[in-house]
Amino acid sequence: MEVIGGRLQKLAEALARQIIGTDANPEIQELARRIAEAQIDLRRVRYARHQLLSQALSDPDYESDGMIRKKAALAIRILRRSDLDTPMSNEVMEFLSSKPVGPNKFATILADKARQLLALDHYERRALSRRKFAIRAFDAESRR
């Protein structure tokens, strides 16, 4: 677990104490700490996913990078073909100023953020696996 300024380490220690209480041998303490660290990593990755999606969804001007490039290319093509005194048609202006809304916006965000979401999913699965094995080891040691 990456520790930034010891804050996460202190959080892991506090969570480990909640798991084992105050009276435990060093082996049990270490196993509880491993459970706590995995749980904290799990919380962090889920929070990161939530932030990634909620920031994009709450942005009223959200536009995918691909669509921005398409709109810019269209505007450049139109400007090159016409003189600068000729205004763009209302349809073109409407398209250039349009933003995805509703289900289309959600689908656009998911498509745009797919690579990041996949990476977060990978980290989440690793944290879940680490937690599961730490709990198994903790349970086995506790039964002794």
C-alpha cells in the first residue's frame, strides 16, 4: 500500500485495531493490518471510479475528445471552402454547439473513460483478492 504522509498507514492501523481489538499477538496484528490495507485500497479505487464518472456526468459542457476533433475539422473545412463573410448555416452551428445529453451523454462518457475504468477494475480485483487471502490467513491463524 502506498503511504502518503503516513495518513493511510495511520488509517490502516486504526482499522486493524477495530478488526482485532487491543490484545493480539504480532502475527495476528500483521494479518489484520494486511486486511485493513486491502480494504483501504478497495475504498480508494471505488472512490476514484466514483469521482471519474461523477465529474464527467456533472459537467454540463462535457464533450468527448473525438467529437471535439470532428467538430473542429468540420468547421475548418467549411471555413476553407467559403469566404469569411459567409455565415455558417444554422444546422452547422447547431451541430457545432451541441452537447450529448441523457443516455447519449452517459454512453459517451463510458466510451471515453473505458480505458481508465478498466484500469480501476483491475486494481479493484487485485484489492479484493488481497483482502480475501488476508482474511483467510487471519482466520486460519485465529483458529490456532
